[in-house]
Amino acid sequence: MKKKKKGAPVEKRRKYDHSDGRKRIILLPVMALVLTLIVEGFNRGSAGALFDYVVSHPFYFLYNVLIILTTLTFSELFKRRKSVLYTTCVVWIALGIAGYLVVRERTQPFTSMDILMLGDAITLTTIYYTWPQIILMFGSIFLGIVLVIWMITRLPRRRHVNYTLSLSLFCGMVTLCFCLCTLGVYFGYYPRYFDNLVNAYDEYGFATCFTFTFGDMGVAKPSEYSTETVSGIIEEIDDTEPEATPAPEAHEFGEDDDLAHPNVIYVQLESLFDVNTIIGSSYSTDPTPNFNRLSEEYPSGELYVPSIGGGTANTEFEVLSGMNLDFFGAGEYPYNTILRETTCETIAYNLMELGYSTTAMHNHNGTFYSRNEVYAQLGFEHFVSLEYMPYVTYTPVGWAEDTVLTDEVLKALEATEERDFVMAITVESHGKYDENYVYQEGDPIVESLPEQINESKFCSYLHLIHATDEFLGELIGVLETYDEPVVCVFYGDHLPALDLTADILTTNNLYASRYVIWNNFGAEFEAPDLQAYQLSASLLEQLGISGGVITKYHQSYETGCTDQDYLDNLEMLEYDLLYGDQSGYEDGENPYVATDIQMGVVPIEITSVSNEYGRVLVNGRNFTEYSAILIDGTVYETAFISSAQVVAIVPRTTPVGEVAVAQLTSDGVELSRTEPYLMESGG
């Protein structure tokens, strides 16, 4: 037996400092209360609004305090308790600031999905913020990271942690939050899902709503979901055959022309709505005369879209797929989640089955919302993004002007012998709107406007939608004399971020956009008020066309139906087809195969290459400002000469063997490249 050395100190067991524990029992709730006030202050935008919220919604406010308190108790699990605690505080304050900045620019609240889409958001920073603001923003982020690192490395550690007690405390707090939320939903204090995020953040608070959106993705499994239940819905669909509208008689086209299957064009207009619906507003001239003329002369109605101020891709999704976004996670963008993994029924797939060629186009970056990948899952055979459009002009803010889309639509129609489905998405009238806008000749003059709207920003918006409206008139002028039958559906994707409220709109609804159905062959259509996810099924039914499960389902109900049974069954089908057993499909197999999507509606080709003293000149077809020359796999800085020529300067000693031209996004992502051209064989 080893003897203890004489005089060695006797190690005493460290006693737990109960006074420190009692201090934290008081400190953590106080910190949670202060953090909640700070975060909600940013969420509300003013101290007065914060006070009104605390007084009018004490239960919801205290639940926000409880959520933040729960995150603070997580620090009790670590020896570096203070470091984790203070880092958590920094994170909550950062989220509050981010929420304020996002709402200020786009109206739609900040959610966990915005963190997942950080890459897309960074590409827009130079549009929404000035360089001094960007430097301040990223400087603050850098200082915040430095502060966190300092706290982690410099603040003292605890020698002992009572893990049993700490874990019990944290798990108990999480359980309490979960139980209160579940009971709140059961008794109607909280909604089953958020169908209006703006109102939800306003009523329930930032911490609650942001936490609900964190990890809340996809359609939750309905409690009554089963193969038998879905089969019953399918049987009801099959028993209800929608009445097909007979095709109109041919009048200006050949007798053999199939008017039941015209070309179908969707034009989704960025942030466009009828500003005359603002109560108390008046203008020297109509800011959108073409759109409003079409609304009067052709069938038009209200289209209820899923977002406001932003979320273009979600309006696209509802219109194309017929699926209700309310059943997905709050703030979710299916383009960035489930549609990366699976295909989905859309009007594009429905029309492809009838022999249509399908094209999507958007005068913005091809990678935004992952469209260059997702559109293949939605049935598009071609995608024409900004990188494939020649001679683009831009607004002072940096958005591409919409007039470029006129030629692209015609190019898509003429590139194929089949009928075409074209989805064109504009971008020119996207925010940010100039707070110091100076009147330009030709702008509509604002004669009166509600005080709550910033007049300078509004005038900037009017200038942009007036230009978009001119594009619309130009497109209609071309299609009126087009030698094939065409049906066009024009609609705004959402209202702009302009401090609008429902009470100053004649529609009394921030989610009400307008749509118009126009055609060049004298057909009579109807345009009832619809949800965005009902639009395609309604149009196809009037053309005498059915489709897949979702389309047939909508067509089996009365147009514009909002009955609860209808919504419950739609939720069941959405879960089954995207996340469940897919028993709604024949033999339980998804019939939709991702397309081998081609970027650009016409291929980019190299016809010849010359190399004289390091000047590599590439001749070909369909080049744009985003074309880049690759020599033996290496990208060289390229100058755009014309759609038929691009040139790169390389060191004279550089051997030039294999030459290709790639289309690169502004941040260097390659979307496609040509077949390689071999100098040895091509001269």
C-alpha cells in the first residue's frame, strides 16, 4: 500500500456554491426578459409599439421570454457557462437586428429559411444597401465573431458541472415550452400553421415565430393519413369528371389549327399591383395603363398569393404546382428543400404530356432560389436566365430591365415546332425603392397618397412598374399578330414592400394581387377570384385539359373552393405525393421524371477560333455578356464583342489546344459550356 507523503496537503472535496445557483435563478430570467424586450423592440420598430404589444399581449410576450430563457439555460451544461451564456445573448440580439433589417426592406419577416438562403441574400446586398452600410454591417459581424472568440477563450471555466441537475433543468424547460405550445394550439391560442407570417410575427412575437420556423419544413403528416384515405380521395376525383370547355371556332388561323391546345404563356410581374386600389391616392396619369386596360377588356380577378414584399419563388411554386404553401413549414421555400430531392406535378408536366415544349425564363441570376436545378424537377425543358440574354440593360439599382423578355418569349415560341408553355418572370420592379428618388420626365405625378407611405420610395416604385407595364404592352403588341394561337396569363407575384396595410386598400387584403387572361384568337375565358394554387387548374379546365392528381383534384371541386374538407384533402395529397407513400399515383410510383434541362432556349455554339499573338477570338452564336472563354479547362477574362464574337487575351506563350465557352454567373458559378473546339482540327 502506497503511503501518503508526510506533509502533503489533504485534498478537500469542493462544495457546491449554493449562493451562486441562487443568483443564477434570478439572473437568467432577468436576462431573458431584457433580451425579449430588445428583440421585440427591433421586431416592432419602436418603443411605443413594443409597449402596446406587452400590454395587449402579455401571455404571448411571456411565452417569448420563456423561449429565450430556455436557450439561456442551455449554458448550464458547459464548464464555460459564461461564454455560452453571453454568446447566446449575442445571437439573439443579432437575430433581432437581422429581423429588423429584413422587414424594413421586404416586409416579409425573417425566418430560419433566410439563414439557409444566406448565399442568395449576400448577392443582393449591393442592391439593398450602400457600401458604407455594407462595410458597417460586415464590420459589426466581424466584431461580433471576435467578441465571441474572446469570451470563449478568456472567460473563466467552472471546475465542476452538475450535469444531472443542468440537463434536468434544460430538458424541463424544453418540455415546458413544448407542452405550453401544444396546449396553445389545442385551445386555439396558436394556429396549427402560419398562413400569414406578417400577422403571426406581429401577434405572437419574434422568438416564438422564429423558433417555430426553425427546422419546421415540409408538410406534416396528417393524423388521418393512410393509403386507404388517399385512395378514397382518388376515387372521388375519378368519379367527378370536370366539364370540358369546347374550343372556340377558328377565325384568323388555319382550319387545321388546334385551338383547344394554344400556346400558353404565364407572365409573373414582380411586385406589380393596381396602385389605384390605394384609398385616397390619385395620379396625373395611370401608372400601369396597359395592365389596367387588359383588366377592363379581358377577364380579370383577384389572385391571392402566399407572400408580400418578397417570396417570388413561392408564388411561382403555387401557380405551377397547384399546391397550397400554407401546409409547408412557416417561411419555407420548397425550391430550397423538398424540390431539391424529388419531382412534383406542375402545369409544365401536364402540358408536356400533350406534346408541349416547356420553357422558364427570368432576367435574373440562374442560381437564385436554385432555379437552374429545381426547374428540371418541375418539368421545364429549357431555362433562360439572365446569363443567356444578350444586350441586357439595367436599372440604376442593378436589376435587369424587363424589355429583354419580349424577344426571349418570341425566341421560345419560334424555337420549336410544338405548342409551347412559357413561364416568364420579370424583375425590373423589384425593391429596393429609392428613398431619395428624383422625378424623371414621363413619370406619373403623385397627386395624393396616404401619409403612412414614403412618397419618394413610392415614386421610385411607380417609375419601375411603369416601365414593366410598357414591356407588357410591347409583348401584347407582338403576340396580337403572332401566327399561332396564344393564351397569356398576367399576374403580380406579391405586393411591394411599401408600408402598405390592408385598411388602406380597396381589396382590404395585403395578399390580393390581380390576374388577367388574354388571348389572340377570340376565346371567352372566365377569371374568378382564386388562390394562386388554383390558377393553373382553372385555366386548364377552361381549355378542356385535365392533368395529374393535383390538377384533377382542383377541377373536381367548384372553382375557387375554400371549404375545410377541400383544404384537408389537399393537405393529405400534398403530404402523400411529396413525403408519404405516393399512393395517390398509379402503382404508388411517381410518374414525373426530371428533365434533362437545357440552359438557354437556343444553344450557344462555336463556329471558329483564331489565335493571333495571344488574342484568342471566338466566333459563334448566342454569346452574351456572361460568356467566358475556357482554354484547356482554364477560364480567362473575356470581353463580349457581340452575340457572335467574344475575345480573351492570353500570354503569347500559352498553348491553345481545346477551347470552349461557358456561361458564368456574376459570382463565378458555371451554368453550362459549349462542346470543346479543337484548334488542331478546327484551324
